[in-house]
Amino acid sequence: MEHHNSVNIHPKYVTHGASHPLTSPYITFLGQGPVLYGQVEGTGLMGKPLLKKSKQKYEFIRTLLIDNYDSYTYNIYQELSVVNGLPPVVVHNDEWSWEEACYYIYEERAFDNIVISPGPGTPSCPNDIGICLKLLLECGDIPILGICLGHQALGYAHGAEVVHAFEPVHGRLSEIQHNGYSLFHGIPSGRNSGFKVVRYHSLVIDAKSLPKELIPLAWTCSNDTISFLVDKNSDLNAYESQLDQDNSLSKGFKKVLMGIMHSTRPHYGLQFHPESIATCHGRQIFENFRDITQEFWSSYSGSQKKLQYNACMQVRNGSWRFKNNTRSLFMSVLDANMYKSSMTNEIKFLKLQWRKLENLSCHVGGPKNIFLKLFGDDKAGNTFWLDSSSTEKRRARFSFMGGKGGYLWKQITFRLSDSSEATCTSGGHISIEDAQGLTTTTFLEDGFFHFLNKELQSIHYDEKDCEGLPFEFYGGYVGYLGYGLKVECGVPYNRHKAETPDACFFFADNLLAIDHSNDDIYILSIHDQNSKPTKWLDDVEQKLITLPKTSSSQTRVHAKNIISTETCFISDKTREQYIKDVEKCQKFIKDGESYELCLTTQMRKKIADIDPLGLYMHLRDTNPAPYAAWLNFSKENLIICSSSPERFLRLDRDGILEAKPIKGTISRGSTPGEDEMLRSQLQHSEKDQAENLMIVDLLRNDLGRVCEPGSVHVPNLMEVESYATVHTMVSTIRGKKQSNLSAIDCVRAAFPGGSMTGAPKLRSMELLDSLESCSRGIYSGCIGFFSYNQTFDLNIVIRTVVVHKGEASVGAGGAIVSLSSPEQEYEEMTLKARAPINAVVEFQHKSLVNNK
């Protein structure tokens, strides 16, 4: 094993004056068991409560966090960063050999404890569990905490049986009873105690099979799971008394083991997820594990040594990284320097000019009339409109529109390599058309995200140019990222090849912004330092102030007046096939392969001579949405008409990231009373709450990979929003971006949106690829902008019509969980497709009538 001679560590992480024992001087390898640990029974680690604080407080605790390719690992990372005072080192379960692990744990003395993450699969499968079993068997002299799969691995490593649970439980809450041992110190116990935890598992340790070395610590209080939100109209006392009835915990009650510990080793397991946003006292559990770790090392008073760091590690991005170690591509998004070595783009200095026309929008007919008059000629070719067509309840404030602009304008089109060969490093071909119409095509070995990051990093600007603008988009890239770009975010391959480009963007140098809160219009134009500004601002201002106001009638389609999707569009899957796929998803979930799978399909219809701009106007009238969009890439014969209600991810100028996932959808009612009943039904549905909670925890994880420790939070959880045709359940997740990471780093960490994949994300996408019969293409990707100031705002491509080469396609799907009804999932999928499909059919019918 190579040794290093230099140290590269940030001085803030060096302990001053305090000694910090790193490991036992009596280490025994090969599972022979620790000698010293069995002698410290009085420390409170042997199943006894911690009655006092540790003898010595350390400035921080250094954790090795083993990631079992889960989508909640970085929620644990965030918690440990706060509790330990230092971010943990995250390593995939197959990233180190056993020899490397021993080197870092024992020779380099790099860690004080180990946490084993949740993950898909079972501990009996080597590909699912990796090095974790070896750690649990051989490292008896270092504190280890296993969560979910890690908990099951602790049991399995010592001979317990891991079996199917009575029923899969994912994203649902249970009340927990525990014995008060050290891991649960200071936490209430039992029914109505306030100790509710979130469970994500299909497999459990069979309590009857526990060997004498393992001690049960916690278990469920009843067979019933608990709704996250108790209906406000219900009698809370009656709800609690129902839980309390029958002190014998009801006939047929089967306790589910929720926590275990080893009798002679500092090893603990939790079946539930303490890191979930909805688990009560989760941070206290991590604090208790920190205290257990400190108590353990304090017991070696005679062998304390000063803290030493070896040069195998260095601090980067607020966490540790290891030199001379090949990390997985999925983790490389956290590496702030990953793009700089190949940064050869010429630096561009951009200047911005802008004008504000106060209260003008409503006087010239509003955004629709403005777009038609300024950009509607020649079938609105090469134009964009990020259209906040639903602005009620302050859902969205600004719209942006533009067309082929000045000499900085260009269009970039990217296609991945053939699906059979596509990997995370295979890249694809990019075509760039400039303002003069000249097109160049090259192969991007490092992929599209790498290219776009270099483009954005090469732009410099004067912040004073933007002072006074109330929005983030000053010009830059407008377009979409297709779902297939998941191969640049950790998925090994795409099974299906998209017909449409995998990414397509305009570089917009001239644009309009409309402030819907006060009807102000902003006109913006950017140019480089070597060129003079054009007359575009003067020309557009003159057109706007002389624009005649025209009224546009809106045609609302009632939810009951729906044209059958089955007779108008041809679905890639029949009703029977879709239902069978739902059942296959539930089998995967039952076997522990996934917690939630977002199954989708596509519906298509030939629409040869339709007016696509008219179609979009009809869609925005009948189904207005806060993140709607129009994109027309004329050269690709590609038009996108989106009425998306869902934000994927936004980064503002203050470095705040925000995601707003939607999970849970129900139709609107035909009367106010029925509508409110359906809204309440969605709000208090345990199934829909579970769907939403799983994606909230997933997005917290994705933001946690790129946000400052402790900054990820959920200001709004499971709120119901109402749109023209549906009620939806929406949550909001925010965090503060790490200053040394780029906008593209943030997108790669979270793409594709978790609401379109399920969790764990990587395994779920692989399973969905095996079930779905075609590429999702643009559907399930995102549309929006990347401003040259490194801000962005992207939607999730749902409720969208993609018109390509004379064919309209609409994608739709839904989250499959253990509580799903296959028939109801099919109905929900068709409900989500109705608005865009009806827009196409109705507009075609209207066009035929008008042409007679």
C-alpha cells in the first residue's frame, strides 16, 4: 500500500489542544473480536442508558458513510455534518477493496465511526451490500450504525434471517417502542408518545432468528401505520383512543423489529429512517450515536494519542476526499474542479442593456398578444416562451420570450451515442448553428453537461449591469434537457434511443420579460465587449408602445367534457399491459428492489397540418400552468407545448436552490362541494402522502449533495394546489448551494427529477428502463433557462405535447407504491394525460370546423 508524505487539510478541522484517540491499540483483524471493548461494560455501551456525558468532548467526529447506492444517503450526510461538526466521507459500497478499507480505517486511522446507509436489495446479495458485511464482521472495535439495509446487514452478518415483511411499508409512519438503551437516550417511547418514524422497507429481520449476540432495542407498537396528516375535521381524541384501544396491542399483532445492537461490539441497527423529514427525534438518534462514539473512545484513557492526519486525505468541498482513488462517476458531480482541467473556451465578457416599460402589458393585450405580434410571424420559428400562464396564488411571477436575435444568438443540438454503446463517458454529437446560419458538428467525449458547464463558466459580466432587475434570467441558454441525459448522471446506459435530440437550446441574446405582479415589461439585449449594441431595444420598445390591444377569449373545458384518449391517441401500452407493468413494479417493491417506481407510457397521434402555435395557445387557455413553455426548433421540425405545473429545480442569485416536486393527483369536482371533498381526500390520503414523502426525502438527498451542511429544509410539506383540471400535492425543498459548485453541478446532482423516477433513483431508473417500451425523450426531462449569471429555473416536462415530424406525443404516468391499486394507477395516468390530449383533439376539431 502506497504511503504519502504530505498533508493537505483545512486548518479549521485541526483539533487544538484536545487529544483524540483514533483506534484501539489492541486491534484484532479477521473477526477474532476486540479485546478491550468487552472490558468497558461500565461505559453505558453494553445496552445500558448513558447516564452521563462523555469524559472528554471532541471538537468533531469523523464518520465513514458507506453508500449502498441509495437516494437518502445525503440526508444522513447532512445530519451527520451538523451533529459531528464535520462532513462525513462518503464511499460507495463497492468503491474500496477490503485492503483499502483496512488501510484507511486502521493504518491511517481516518475514522471514529462508520454509518452504513439504506439501499435497494438484500444483504444476502453481494452486489447489493458490497463491503458492508465484511466491515460488520471484521471491524468489531469501531462504532458502526446500520440503517435499513445496514440494519438488516448487521443481523444477517451474525446469522439472523432476513425475510419478507408482512407487508411492504414505504414512506409511511409507525409509532415505536424502545427499551431506553443508549441509542434511544432521551427519546420517548410507545403509543401517543410522539415518537413516530418513517419506514422504507419490504424486508425485515425475523426476530425469532436473532442470535444471542444481537439484542433487540426497538419495535413497532401496532400493526397499523399512521397518516402523516390527521384530518383536521376528524376527532383527534377519537383517533388517539382508537390507537389506545385494547392494551394487549390487539389480537394478531406482530411486532416488527425496529432496532438491534450487538452484545459485545459497538454495533447498532435501525430498520426505520432517522434521516427522513417526517421522523421525530431523528437528529437525537444521530447525536446519541455521536455520544456513544465519544464514550467508546474516551474509555481508552490510557492510550489516547494526539490527533494525527495522514496525507491520504484532503478536505475539499466541505468534506474529505481521498487521493489516488477512483470514485464513481455518480459522485464526481461534487468535485468542483472536475471541469477546470479541460477549460479551453475563450473567455467572453458580456454587456447587458435593458429598459423597463411600466404597467404596459395589460394595455397591449397581455403576454399572449405580445408574443403573437412580436414573434408569431413565420409560424413562430426559432422562438421560445417560458410562460407563467397560471399566476394565481403567486405561483409564478415572470414570463420570458424571444426569437432569433442578434449576432450572439445560436442553437445547440445534442444527441447521445447509440443506446447500445451509451455509457456515462461515451458522450455524443453536438451541432451548433450560429446567427449567420453556419453549422458545425463535433463529438463531445465528456458529454453535454460538461459542455454546458464550460460555456457558462467562460462568461464574465459586470453585476452593475443587472442592478434593478427583479428576476434572474438576463439572457443565456433556453431549451430542454431530455430524460436520456440520465446516463450523464450515474445510470450506466439508456435501453431506448430517443427520436428527438437529447438536448436542444437557444442562446438568447435578445428577450422580453413580463412581470405579472404589476404588468411591467422589461426588454433586454446582451452584446460582447468588442461589439456595439444593436437597435433592438429601440425597435421593440417602439413596437410595444404602438401595439394595438386585442382581447383573447379563453375556452375553458370542464373536467366532465373529456374526449376519450383511447379513441384519439394510440398508446404504447394497452390498459392490460399497463396494469401488468404496475403489478411488476409492486413485485420489485415487495422484493426490496425499490421503494417507489414512477411508471410511464406514451400516447401518439398524427397531426400533419396542424397550426402548432394555435395549439399551444389553446392548451394555455384550457390548462394554464405556472411553468408552461413553448419551444420551436424549426431546423429539427420540433415544437414543444408544455403546461407543466411542476418546478424541477431553481437556483437564484443568492445561491438558494429550490425544488417543488408533485406527487399525488386527483380530478377536480363538478360542484364546489364535490371539489372540496376531492381536495380533502387527496390531502389526507395515506398513499399519496407516502408517495410525496418519498420524493421529498429524495429531493432533500439530491440537494444535500450540493448544499451547505444544515441548510436543506422543507418550508412547505404536502400542500394541495388546485389547477384547471386537477388537484395536486406539492412540497417545497430549499438549500444553500456550496459556493465552490456550479449551476451545472446542482442540476447533475438532481437530474432527472425524482418525481419522475422513484426511489432509490438509480435502481428505480434501471428497473423502469426494463419495463417501459420506448424512450421517454423530452417527457420527464426539464425545460427552462440557464442564465449567463449562473442562475437557472427548470420545470418538469409533464402535461406536455411534443410535436415532432408531424406526430404529437404525450407522456403520462404515476408513482407506483405498495399501496397502489393497478386499476386506479391506470386511471390516474389517463387523468394526467387528458389536458394535453384534449387540447390537441379539440384544436384539431376546431380547425376543421373553421376551414369548412
